[in-house]
Amino acid sequence: MAKDEYQAREFKVIGTRPIRPDGIDKVTGKAQYGADMSAPGMLWGAIKRSPHAHARIVSIDTSAASAMKGVKAVITRADFTHQPEDKANADVLDNCMAGERALYDGHAVAAVAATSKSIAAAALDAIKVDYEVLPHVTDVDDAVKPGAPIIHEGRQRENVPEGHNGNVISRTAFGHGDPEEGFKKADLIIERNFTTAATHQGYIEPNACLASLGADGQGEIWVCTQGHYMVRNVSAAVLGLDAGKIRATASEIGGGFGGKTHVWQEPVALKLSQEAGKPVKLVLNRDEVFRATGPTASSSADIKIGMTKDGKITAATCTYRLQSGAYPADNAMLAAMCGFAPYDLEHVRTEGLEVVTNRPKAAAYRAPGAPMGAFPVESVIDELCQKLDLDPLDTRLQNASREGTRAVYGPTYPAIGLEATLEAAKAHPHWTAPLGDNQGRGVACGFWFNFGGDTSVSLMVNLDGTVSLAEGNPDIGGSRAAMTMMAAEELGIPLDQVRTFIADTASLGQNENTHGSRVTYAVGLATIKAARHAIEVMKQRAAMKWGIDADAIEWKDGAAHPAGDNAGKFPPMSIKEIAAISSNTGGPIAGHHEANPEGAGVSFATHMVDTETDPETGAVKVLRYTVFQDAGKAIHPDYVEGQFQGGAAQGIGWALNEEYVYGEDGRLQNPGFLDYRIPVASDLPMIEPVILEIPNPGHPYGVRGVGETSIVPPLAAIANAVSRSSDVRLTALPMSPPKVLAAMKAK
Amino acid sequence: MSRIHVSTTINGDETEFLCEAQETLLDVLRDDLDLTGSKEGCASGDCGACSVTVDGRLVCSCLMLAAEAEGRAIETIEGMADGDDLHPLQQKFLEMGALQCGICTPGVLVAAKNLLERNPDPTEEQVRYWLAGNLCRCTGYDKIIRAVMETAKDMRGAA
Amino acid sequence: MVAVRLWGSLGEAAGATEVEVQASNLRELLLGLEENYPVLRSELERGISVSIDGKIYNDSWATPIAPDSEVVLLTRLVGG
């Protein structure tokens, strides 16, 4: 499959920086996102949401709403007559529309479709819900204490040992060796607790869809998503419909970062449409996005690392508790797998406890679990270096994972790029630049997996010799540019002769979501193979015209050439010329590739940051930031740089300012961009991206996925910088000014 | 409820519409006038994705009632290019890869154009503070700031 | 026979950090584990990933496994 594919070569197009094909639409406002589509006769959908963190729904009276002029459908859970057998889909249904209980502030309890936005809003007000408020818990450490309200009885997995209450849904453990023995060899042991707050992916485009579902189960949905196949499949499963009867079309997407790899309100929109007999447009507002789509988990970790005075890590343990909201998830497991991944350790044990709370159902967020995993590890290694007076980069190099290292999560690493990023960091002028008063420098490493997954691509050679490439992965980072480049490179034709489209679900086979840093790798691989398939077909057609064997033909510079003098003296046939005779020589010319390319690799990064702390206010300014990451092969360097910079910016926000704030009443206090403060342009410096290229043997061009790893190191890199500059170790994120000030004063 | 009749000018075109009293300019642009280039990111004036200019003043259209557009000159992203001639900012954003998902891009371009009309030679800090009202989650702002500064340089050279 | 390493808590459940299965590809491996180690069934049903010689596989049944391959069972990986 995707084993040893890589062939080193000189590229004509790959590695250049052409203007992206979807660019003009995006700078002129023409591009159509989730909320930009309309349909004739369309209704406006709206959702009524619980104001309580935990409550039994005693009754819902929709009669007044139904009677209102302009209201064409009113639904509650009772209208969802299909009960999915699959537990995960049953949770999705319950999250889309609460059943017996509302499990978090913002949980959907009813929905309407009306002829205008204002009538829909009035209809929501007219729905009467009788709640019996129940005790709630929103903090991860409170949820595991004896006496905490138990959110789901009977869903604790068999892997949880005695002694944990019912909110601990799952326990996974990793590692090898005997840490107790290892700690005996350490000269210094540091043991601490670290906490991180829940953050939201913060995409600027609220979730939106336009759905149309008939009484016969046939339907259409236009939706902003990272996976329109997933939306179709999961919505169908939740509603008890046949997936093949629904066509999902992906709009342009205004950010996802993992948050749009799930279904949020799409089944509700489809159901409203079916009830009303009209298309329904359902767009969430910003308040709803924060309260009722998935943030990431908050965490609390107890870590212990021992080091010799020469910098060798002798033993390490960490217990991670992550709460992923009101439904079971697997984020704790991912944290426990990833935190120590950059290090070659003889004795290491990690444990992940998955906790449920009365909070919204968590979603994936760029390397899920890994930032929480790395934060304690990279912080304690830094503190050990400080106290033992060791260089933080050299110490990491000394303990670095390399080819042949046994990872904490089990396998032995093949060739990896971690050392290269550390060496590049050491050699960079940033490392030796002078620092002023109240300034500090922090470094940290990070790790994430890459994925393959189901991929279908179709490459059509049109009658005029231009090429249409159909792929099924919504473009969140510039992937259409990369696919166009790979197709043009492979076919040997100019870039402007190829146009890449994101096909709907009726036009291609299954496609895995745009996530897991997989698209440039997997869809790129499929694009290259589809192009090679088309080339084989075109060689056959030229062979037919020339009356020679297809084996005697080579493809070069966008044309079929006889291979060598023995093949015959024929002038080359360009793609245009071959396309013109396609009907005569066998019919339409297309290449396609359907596969589940697996065996993707892993991605490492090192980040370096300088910060300055205001001693009077505790405000932290980021002065300088450099990202070192291995991309295997940068297809379009602008977009690789963009991923490095964007991930770092999100990590900076997570480290310094972003958090979900809950009140005593269990309600989210800051569901808006004013008080949930993501970095703005004046908060950040330029972010320097250093792309390393150590080719991935599993991809023809050496590509490694890069999109996610960049959010993993910033949390600790910044904590390390701030801790060094203020001479106090910060262990709770975000390091907002009041917290930094309090820590400095308490010293 | 009865609706209000509004006469205004949008991107140089005389425009009339009917709106409810509480509807914002953003609502009307998007839902009634098919000008979906301005985006709703928050409806509370925090993200800038809905940025337009009103009589030359940079405004969040989600914070302005549609009825207030009476007699004013509104400019949206759709008016920034001249036919198929892109504004230098639009061209530079494409050349320098200053967008990823593109949802914030219309608002950023409207705001940046307004800045350069007022201050053709801004420092990096001035550009950052002017654009602090336009949230971007994808880019970390680096390439955006560079593109605005490069465009300012080009436009000064051409002037 | 292929030696399969189990991650921490899975090994705790099975009572061994390494088990042996007769398998020449991923499908046979999964079937063999289910049959011979019933205690692993619920985890297998929830979905797992498999690392074969350092690379990660989820679903491809035909993925070949050599007798000297390093095979490690992982919990199911998801991205964002």
C-alpha cells in the first residue's frame, strides 16, 4: 500500500508558490460558505437550549409555538423516532436533541422552522419547558471526588479499576519498565500538578447548513464541515435513513481545526425540513457555538520525572485526568500516549482517566489530547534543566527519540525528524539572541500522528485537453492548490490547465474527513496515482494511433513520446491532441484511485519563544516565535508555513488567555469573542516558520502531514519562557495576567 | 410587524430595501441583497468579519441597524475590485498567501483598505493595532500584516 | 506466529504484555485475538489501531504481517 513509495526527483511545480486556484473568490467575497446559500421557499431554523447545566426534562409544551403564524415545524426528541443501535451514534442523537435530561448549559431541547428569523426566535420563546434542576459538576477534579453527581450510570467501561466513581468512564495506561527502580537512580526528582482549561477551536464561521429532506428519505444538505461524507453517514444513521439517498455538498469552510469533524445540528435541520416540507437553513450564533459545539477537554495531570545531574531522564510517570463534557470520549488516552513521545525512556508509565462532566460534548481540536499531554512533560523537563543548570535543547537531544526508540505508546519508531528540529533550533540565531529585563526564553517539543484513511479521487481529461480533478475533502488549508500542483507535476502540464473541485457525496466514493493531517498525504497520494492511471490510458490511445505497443511509449512534459528510435519516428502527441481523439480511441479518458492508504508516519516539532512579563500587571507579551518542524516535502511552502504559524497562534492563545469560565450555577460565563479572547493581530509578533524536509518513505513525493503538530509545543514553550523570566514555575493555564501576577507575588 | 423602507447607496449602486426595525445592516446585506461577502462571525462587533464602510468610516455592519443606512454610502467587499481588476490589497493577499480558510478575509481587506486611505505609510505596529478588530484563527496574522505593508509600499511607489 | 504487544491497560486486562497469534495479515490478527483472548473483545469492538513496524494501520485487512514484524496494538487514533 503506502510502504516504500518515495522516489527522489527534480520537481518543476512542487515546492513553488503559485497563487491558489480558489483565491480570487475568497478575496472578492464570492466564495460561498455554509451560511451563504439559499433555496427557494426556504425556512429559517432555530434551536431552543437548556439554561441549566443538569436537569431532567419533565415536559415540553410546543402548542403555542406551533400555532404561531409563519411557524412550519416544531420538533423535540419525541419526533426522532429512530433509535440508533451504535452507542456513539446514540450519543450524537442525544447531543443533537436532549432526551430525558439536559446535560449541559446550551443542550438542545427543541427546534423550530419558520418563515423569518424573527418569527423563529419568537417561536422559541413560546415553547414552554418544565425542568427539574439536578446537581451538576463542571470541574474535572471535582467530578472524580466522592459525592460528585454521577452523570451517566452504567457507562463506566470495564477497564476502570475499583476506587473511581462513575464519572470516570475509561482508564487506559501505557509505558514500560519499572519507574520505581528508575527514580532511585535520579539526582533530582520533580513532582507537580498541571492544569489546562477547556478551549474552543474558535473558527470564525459559525456552524451552518441548508437541509432539504423529503418524506421519501431523499435529501440534500449544503454544509460547512471538515467531512461531508461523515455528515451524510452520521446524519443518516442518526435519523434511520439510507446514506445513499442523501447528497451532501461541502461549502467553503471558515475554519474547523477539528471542531467540524462531527455532526452538530445537521440531523435537526434535516428533520425540520422533512416535517415542514421545505428547505431549512440552520445557522448557529456565536453564543451557541461556544455553548453547544465541542470545545476541547480541560485537564489535570500529576507528573513525576527524575533526572541525573548529567541530564539523563531515569524515570517518568504521569496520570492525566481529562473531562470531555457530557459524553464518553478518548482524549485522556491520547494525552497519555503523546506527552512523552519525544523521549527515549527506559522506565515510563502514563495513565489517562476519561471523565464526564456537565459540559458540552468535546470535539477534536488539532492534535486532540496532545497539547495537554505535552504541557506537563515539557514544563518539568525545563524545570529540571533550570535546577540542574543544564541546557534545555542539549538535554532534549540527549534524551531524544530516534529511529529504533521504543515509544511510550508501544511501537518502535522508524526514521523520524525530532533530532533534526532540535539541531535546527540550536543552530538558529533566535537561540543566542540577547534577552532584556523581565524577558525569558522557552523551548518545547511536540508530537502528533498522521493518518491515511478512505480516499477517492477522479481525474478527468476533458475533450479540450484540460483536466478536472474531483476529490472529496473540504479545503481548509489550501489543499486544492496542492492537489492541482501534484496533478500538474505528474502530468507535466501547466498549472492553469488543471482545476480541482471538491465533489459532493454522490460523485465519488467514500472520503475520510479533512483531519489528522491527512489530506496532502493521502489525497495527494491518490491524486498522483489517479494521474498515473490517466497517463497509462493516454499512452494506450497514442499507441492505438501510432500502431505500436503502449510499452514503447513514454510520457514526458505533458505528451506521449515514442520511447527510443526503435519505437518509430512519431512527433509527440500532447494531452490536447490525445483528448481530441478520445471518442475514437475508446471513449472518455479518466484516471481514478480509491484506497485507504495507511502506514502514515508521525510528525515532530520544536518551538522557541521569547516573552516579556510586565511586573506590575502580569501581562505577558510574546516577543519572538520560531517553529521548527519536519514536513517531509513542502508541496506549496506558503501553506506549510501557514499551518506552522496558525497552530502556534492557537497554542499561544491557549497558553495565555483562552479558557471556558463556568459559574457556580454551571453555566458558561463567556460564550463570546469579547470574553473568550483569542489572539488578535496586536498580540502577536511575526512567527518564523523553519521547514525541514526529511522525506517520508511512504509517499511518492515524501510528504508528511503537518497541520496539527504545531499546536502541541506552544503551551509549554510559553510557560517555560514566562517561568524563566519571572523566576516562578507556572503550572496552570491560561497564564492570564491576574494569575501570573498572583504567582509572582506569592514567591 | 410593518417594515421600514430604506433608500441607500451600496458600492455605488442606488439600492432600496424593506427591513424590520431590529434587523442589522449585516442581516439585510446577506439575506435580502445577496451580498454575502460580509460574514457574521459573532453578531456582537468583536470579530470584524462583517466590516463595511459607511460614508468612509469603518464599521461593523452587525452593530448598525439596517434602517440607519438611509441616505448613506455603504461600501462592502463586493465593491473593492473594479470589475475584474483586483484592488492591490486583494492581489497582494493572493501573492503572499495571506489567507487560509478566507472567512475573515473580506473584513480584513475592507479594514486594511480603509487604513491605507487614512495612513499610506503605517508601521507594523499601526497595522497590527488597526486590524486588532479583525479576528483570524487560521494564519496567526503574520502573512496578513506582511501583505498589507507590502501593498502600502507598492501604492506609495505608484503614487 | 506473530508476537503482539499490548499497550499498558490492555495488557493488564489480558494478564500479559505480549501475546502470540497465528496471522499473516491484519484481518487474521484481529480475528485471532478475538478468538483466543475473549477478554480483549470489548476493546477490539470499540476499535483499535495497529502499529506494524512503526507505521499505523486502522482498517486495511490485507495489510501483510511477517512473523518478525513488530506488532503493537494501540487504542483507536483520531485526528482534528
